[in-house]
Amino acid sequence: MSKVMVVTSGKGGVGKTTSSAALGAALAQAGQNVVLVDFDVGLRNLDLIMGAERRVVFDLVNVIHGDAKLPQALIRDKRVDSLSLLPASQTRDKDALTEEGVGRVIDELREKFDWIVCDSPAGIEKGATLAMRFADVAVVVTNPEVSSVRDSDRIIGMLDSKTRRAEAGETLEKHLLLTRYDANRAARGEMMKVEDILEILAIPLLGIVVESQDVLTASNLGCPITLHNPASVAARAYADAARRLMGEILPIDRPSERKSFMSRLFGRKAVA
Amino acid sequence: MAGQTLQLPKIRVRGRSFMALIIAPEYPLASWFEALDQQIKASADFFADRPVVADLAAVMAETPTRDVAKAVLDGLAARHLRIIGIEGVDPALLPGTRWEQTPTVLHGREVRSVSPTQTSINETEAPATVATPPAPSLLIDRPVRSGQAITYEDGDIVVIGSVASGAEVVAGGSIHIYGALRGRAIAGLGAGASARIFCRKLEAEMVAVGRLYRTAEHWGEGLQGRAVQVLSDRGSLRLSAFN
């Protein structure tokens, strides 16, 4: 039974593409057949994050318009066999997508893959709505920051109304993925607390990914963080999140504050 | 025509209610018509295209003749009044005149008298003949998400869950929120000042009851995060915490 998972957020720059790549790679490493689909037509990034930018011949828009067949456009990852990428077009824009075309592509992908990860663009326009349209599962990526939380709330409202499942009266599984979390800043009150975010968004927590320098390094190298540095804190958080998506019950690892050397010495929190 | 049935169009009948003006000429007719002419000159639009019912009861009481009826009605028509009905006349007087087909049996309900100084009459002010049923309420059993706008003019709105920042709840009656109010709540669109807003946690951006509204900067920090009711009290908006 294949699952279509949309990774969305509303707000831009919170970690959708990073998370799509990381979760997709983690699922593939666990033995699942995974395809990542980039819906950000015109501003594609997933191919860069996956290190496939020099192998793109055909893209999602080509397949929708019938210029190419789906197997011609799919790019298989060199590191993990069961991981593939369907890139977006860089020369077109979101108006090139049609609901009917996207539906056909998703149906064809369902026949070959266990997980179809749709990397949504930011915003609430056509690219974002089509990315979520056929989803069975949604991962809402949020930074612990007020504007990200409000935008995520808007997106959750749209997941509950503008998807095929919502229109058919079925439930769409929604998960919250908190990214770029910094426990020290949260303790100092500079960043929203996990409890407050959960109270506002009211969807189950999938995982907390701490702010990590490895993420930038990995994306510059064109490798998803779960493949590049699987031992890093962020990679482990993504790996656990992937296991939860597959149905495993794992307790969420709450990142604790890291006491600085001085505060350890004197037993006090660092005061600004 | 064997084997073929003609598809006849479906006859659709619509209903519409509008207010007609009732005009009642009186003796002496010459001065009445002169007064009417002055009225028309003063506010030409008053009668323009309005359906008019001619009530000839006063005239017919004195001179119940066909000639008088015809003369009065012709006089009204000459002044471009659109006579759609005639009252106070014995219908037997009308055959042979141009008024033969004009309805004389009219069902309707009197409205308050219309002042000729009004140049436009709001036709929707005709009173409802049906007693309005008790206001039902709209129940929303999930959080209202940012960007969603819920409007229910026929009564109260009850939300089980929170109303997010950037969301809007608009009710004809009161608004009851079993959760945090972080967006906007506008109550009393129909009920006016008697409506209230209740919430478990006030973090709202704006509240309004009837025509009075307040944004968050007005009520200060003291009420933030508390269970609060919002009401209209003697012309001003009052927010008060429960305990």
C-alpha cells in the first residue's frame, strides 16, 4: 500500500527540502522504495540537495505535458538503491502544473514506490496546493518562531480542506516536525517552547531537529544529512522520525540545554 | 408522434415581495389632484416605477358611479402612476373601461405610512409574516485555523478548540470559545448589544459586539491569558475576567 506524503510548511526557509531529503533517505535506508518529487517549479532545490543537479534531463512538467515518460525523468540515487528523484522544472513556473497531470503522475508513481515524498514549495498558491492535493500523510515543518507557527497553522487549515482526502471526508494524518530548534534559546525565552507550539498547532509531534551546522555542510555537498553524517544529532532525529512514520512508537528525545563550561563551573545559567 | 415524446420546458414560478404605495384620492378632487401634481413636481422619483394601488373608497362613498371612478383612475394614470390594483370600488363598475382587467381583490398587509419626502423606499422593510424560529447555533468541534473565516448570522457560534491568530469568527448572536481566542471574534451582527463573547483564554487580536470593537492594545496585559467575557455595557465594550 503506497503512501503519498507531503512535506509542507507555509513559511519559506524552515527546512522542507532538507527534511524531504533526510526523511526520504532514511526511509530508503530502512528498505522502503522511495521517490522524492520536487513541486517547487521554477525554484527547484531538491536536485541540489540530492547532488543530482548534473543528471537532470527531464522533469515533472515534461512528464505532465507528455514530453517524456516517467521512467525517463526519474533519477536513481547513486548511494541508496531504493531512492529516486523526480525533479521540477527550472525554466517553467507553477502555472505549468495541472491537477489532472499531477494526479496521473502520482498514480503512476504509486505502482512502483512505497513512499512518494512531495516536497512542497513555500506559500499557499498552486504549487503548494497541488503538492498536498493527493497526500495521505502530511509533515508540517515548523521553526519555533511566531511567524512560522502562524503560517503552519494556515497550512494545517488547508490540509483539512483542500486535499482530496479532506473533500472525501477521510482523515489526513498530520505530523509536526519542529526544525532548527535551539534548547538554550528556548530556555532563555528567545524561542517558542515546544509545549506552546503544540498547544497552538494541536497536531502530534513527529520529532524535534536541532539547529545544526551539519545541515548546511550536507546540502553544499549535495547529500541528505542522514546519508552524509548519520551519527549527528540532526540525522538521528530524522532517522527516528522516519521510524515513527513507518508506525513505530518511539519516545521523542527532547533536546536539553547544553550548559556552557562557565555555568557548569559556577552552577548558574549564563545571563545576558 | 409514436415513439417520440416532446420535452416540454419546466415552468418555473418565482416569488417576490415588494411594497406597493396606496394612494387614496379625496374630495374636492380638483385640489387633491393639484396637491398631487405639486408632490410629483417636488419629488419626481417618489412614484417613478413604483407599483401603486388606488384606494377609491372615499370617493366612491360619495359618488359611487362608473364615470367618477373612471375619471379618477384616468387622472392618476395621466400622471404616470402605475396602477396595479384598485380598492374601494365595486368591480361591476369597471367593465367597458380600460380598468376592467385591473385587480380589485388584493391581499396584503399594511406597512407604516410612507413619507413622500423619502425619495427611495427600502422595499425589504416589509415585515415578515412568519414568527422567526428560535436562533439555532453553529457548533465547530475542531480548532479554527489561521486564515479561516467562520460566519453564522442566524445565531450563536460555539467552538470546541481554539481560534488561531489570523482567523475570524463572526456571529449573529454570541460566540462561545472553549479554548483560546487568538484571532478575531465579532458578535451580535443580528442580536446587537445583547450578544457576548466568551473564551477560556484571551489572546485575541480584536473583539467586537454589535458596532463596538476593540483591538488588543486597548485592554492591556491584565486580561491576557485569562478566561474572559466581552459584553456591550451601556454603549461601551467591557471585558471582564471570570474570577
